[in-house]
Amino acid sequence: MFLDIDDVRQRLGQQQYIASEEIGTVVYLAQSLCKPILAEGPAGVGKTELAKAWAGALEYRLVRLQCYEGLDESKALYEWEYAKQMLYTQLLRDTLHDFLGGSQSLADAANRLAQEEDVFFSENFLLPRPLLTALTSEEPVVLLIDEIDRADVEFEAFLLEVLSDFQVSIPELGTITARHQPMVLLTSNNTRELSEALKRRCLYLYVDYPTREAELDIVRLKVPALSEELARQAVAVVQQLRNMDLRKVPSISETLDWARALVALNATAIDEETLRNTLTVLLKYEADVAKARRLLGNGGSHRPGGRYG
């Protein structure tokens, strides 16, 4: 477990995650108060990476639930392995025949079989999905509920029981309570407003695009092969792109992809030709690419000598 906020930041740093003081504080409080974290912010700013680094820092297993429209309890919690139940039924056919052989009627046979139904609705035939996996794990885990805003409101409501009491109800088995309360991180890209009930159960963390210096530190850490000068130029261009009216501005992950592309191309400077040929690593819409080429080519960060910085 983390000793204090500085310990959080140091150990996340060992996982190659640069945590601000705010992030370190929220992670430490989540541990101390036994509360989930709801991390909101633009896509690609490191919310999912925080969960991975958190798990690595604590040497916990990471259990991930990727949310999407139409996600329901059975896909998130558990399913019965009906194929396995049918197979066992076939293998036990002779035993079932002997067991039901003395029945006086069909109703009597059905009653006898009902008394043994626990055999077929036991944990032997239960297929745990991420939520149940996290609750029943023999060791503590970090549970990542990724992009909760993509799930339906009904699924969000279902999560309230899990996040309030860290327990779930399975009709055939009863209530299952967490053996070890998981560390929980929910992420949201703000595509829809989440309920106040969900937010009440969580510590809130807004993760925004980093400052120029913070992003430069990330590039230095993740792409050490990139020269210092080229890293500064690359971050300067990305920061300027984020100030433009684009359909989708570059995320941190795209900054890193671009930095790696510059290394692969053995680039020595971000001149007009290099920028023109690699801009699609950063931008994903043709209209954005055209606008960026026009604006960057008309001044902006352009410096004498054809370099950007």
C-alpha cells in the first residue's frame, strides 16, 4: 500500500507514469477512504494508463471492464455456461435415469430433479466476467471500468450496488461480497453526463491535456531516443495544434506516436516537409489536416530556417 502522496507519485513514476500532485493526492485518498475514483477528461490523456500504473505500483492484478452501448449485467458480472451444463447432463444421463427411475409420475420426477438443481447452478458452471472476477479474487486487484459514459444509464444504475457495498446478488447463489475490496478507477470521456448518484460514490479527478513542460517530460520518459531539441519542437507543434479549432486535437498518445515516428524517420528537425508528411500521425480528419497545414504554413510556430519550435 502507499505510504503517502509522495510515495504514490514516486511509485507511479517507476511505472513510467508522471503523476501530478493532484493525481497523487486523489489516488492516496482513494486508498485511505476506500472509495472509487471517477476520472473524466478528453480521450487519450492517460486515464486508462493511470489504472495500469496503479496496478503495477501496488503489484496488483488489473481487471478491466470495457464499457460500450448495450453492455448488461450478464456481460459484466457473470454468465452460466449452458454448454457445460448440457455436457454434464449427457455424461450423467445414466445416473439421472437411475435417480429418477422410482418416480411415480412426471411431477414426482420434476420435484426430485428440482431438489438437485443446485448441482447444475453452482460455481462449477459459473463463468465470471470482470466485475465478479474482481470481487471474488483471492488477491487484491485494481478494477478498471473504462469509458463508463459509453454504457447505458441502466448499467450505470446497476453499478451503484457494486460501488456502494462491493457486493452483488446472484439469484441462484445469493449475495457475494468482495473478499478484498478492489481499488476502482472509472474513466469517462464526457460523451454524456453521468448521474449524481454515481458521482457521489466516487472521488472526482479531472485529467486534462498536460502543460508544455509536463508533456515534454512525458515524451522524454516514453521516447528517450528522441533528441532534446526535437522533443521540444514536437511538443510545441502539438500544443499549438490543441489551440486550433479542430474536430479532434492530438492526444498524449498521439504525441508519443509522432515522437516515435520522428525517431523511425531519423528526423533531425521538424521542417515543413517533415511536418507535411507526418501530420496524419497527429490528426485523424482530412479537414483538420488541411486546416493545420494552412495555419502552420502561414506563420504560427514557423521560424526562419523552416523549423518549428
